[in-house]
Amino acid sequence: MITHLKKIISESPNRYISYADFIAAALYHPDFGYYMKEKVKIGRDGDFITTSNFSDVYGRLIAKWFSKICREFDLPPVFCEIGAGNGRFAYAFLKEWYESVQIPIEYIIVESSPFHRKLQIELIGSFYPVIQLESLDEINGLEGMIFSNELFDALPVHVIEKQNGKIFEVMIGIESNELFEKLVPLANSEIIQFLSESNLGLKENQRMEVPLTMGKMLQDISISITKGFVVSADYGYTDEEWTQPQRLKGSLRGYYQHRMIDNILQHPGEVDITTHIHFDQLIHQGEQVGLNFVLKLRQDEFLLKAGILEELENHFDPNPFSEQSKRNRAIRSLIMPSGISSYFHIIIQEKGLNTDAANVF
């Protein structure tokens, strides 16, 4: 990976690249990128864990909720998951769907990683039919739902910083195989436009990530769907929260073997890189491309409205290792104020339905 980064940096103007270019290479290079390599990334043996891998309850509940959505809005049962990782969410979803809903469904997985596509087929392929695609470009006219779990936080971002009253972009250079940062006066017109539209003003010495690729992803999603819902589960901040003192250093970080790493320039290609997303801009930019905002809820609140309490087994089992006891503990962990769901929000957008929040539960 260092050899590749040295090449693209040496070929770039002024021999610097943006953080967005660095992250794109570190995560998505077809040979060296973290997500593309044949390496376990999710779960106990990986670097991080997601809600969908915490318990099968999450996927099962979304399946039940989606079946209600299809009936309420007369939508065909077409479900598209972007970035399905190891496939555990899809497996839980489809298991519930075929056990309780029992009607045909078209389940589409959009996954750029060949390694993850292989894991998905190994887990799901012999049990349930799925359609695997490499890009949203292969979808047109979808009616149903597009779902993602921690998609936007893994997109490349630019980094800016305010010093001596001026805004700079933080760029990346390399010397003796060591990556380093360089502040250059902000000249990227797209970043300037983003700051203007969001009315975000940086404090002195504040650093912030700017997600220009988020708008492109929302546009691709809107082009793909004709009628239905877009449901995004992720963690992030509102514009107001970005201005709070504890955000001065930004949110860009890495995860390696479940440990947080502040300096993501270390070990490129070996570390999961993530950032908190701009919720208000995700909603605003979605509106600009035809994805109408319906609802934003903390994930535990969403799960409660979707009926997760109905999944709890009512009778006590003294065996703490029984499947029933483990399932009940997982459900409680998903809805406790201090649990994993408290860090996530669900954003629901729609296209072609003209509905309001009251109709989705």
C-alpha cells in the first residue's frame, strides 16, 4: 500500500493528496484496500462490530417491519442492501422473511468487495436466493426499500482546519515511506459550497471532516429508486453538535482489533477508517436529489417503534446460556439507553410516496 500511495502522491500537483484520496486508496483500492482484501473485518476476530452482527434480532425485526411497509404502501417486496459485509444481516432478514412472511422476495446486495461477496454467498447462497451487484449503477427503477448499515461513515472525506483565522485543507504527503500532514489554503470550491450551505463555522484550531462523496452516494441512490424508502443506519452529529467544544478535533479515526487509533496514517490498508456523518447535510442533500425526509430517530427508539419488545420471550429461563436467554439479553442490549443502539440513528427518506412519519410504523 505504501508503494501505491507514494506513486499517487508523487504524481499529484505539489506532491500532496487530500485525505479523501488517501482514504479511498486505503479502504477501496482493488488490491490493497482494507475492505477489498481477504481479511476478516467484522466480529470478534475482526476490527469492529456492527449492530447487525451483534444479534440476528436486528435483521429479523427489519424483515417484519419491511413486510408491514410493503402492505401499507402497496410496494413490491424488493429489498436492496448496500454494503452487506459478511452477510449476517441479510441471512437473519431472509430467515425471518421465509419463516413468517412466506411470500417471494427479491433481495439485492450491492457489494464492491469480492471477499465480502464470497462470504455472503457462503453464508446465504445455499439457503436463500440473493442477487449480488457490484454497484448501484446496475439498478434502475427500483420500487421497494434501499437499506444501509454504517455505509456513509465509511465514505472518503476531506479534512479542513482553522488556523490563525483562516481555513486550510489538510493534505497528505510522504517522505522516507512516512506519511505526514500539510496544511494548504482552502481552494476546493465544493468544500467552500458545503460550508456555505451548512452554515458551519469552524472555531480557531478546530478540525472537521467534509463528506463530499456523501452527496454523490445520495444521488446514485436516488437514481436507482423510483418509488419506496431509503433507510440509513449510522452514527453522526447535527450541525449544532459539530460546533460543540468536544468536536474540535473532528471525528476521523481508525479501528484495529477493536482498538481505536487516532492516527489513521499509520498502517494504511490494515485499519478500518471511519468518521461521524453530517446528519443535517445528509437530509438536506437528500432533499436536493429527490429523497424526501420522513423521520430521524435514535436506533433504540426506532427498534421500539418497530416492535422489538414483542420479540422478548416472556417466561424466565434459568439457563443463561440457552438460546432464549441469549436472545433476550441481546434485545435488552439493543434498547438500553447505554447500549450499542444509543450511538446510532435511523434516517428514513422516501421517493414517490408523499408520506409522513406517522405512516411508517
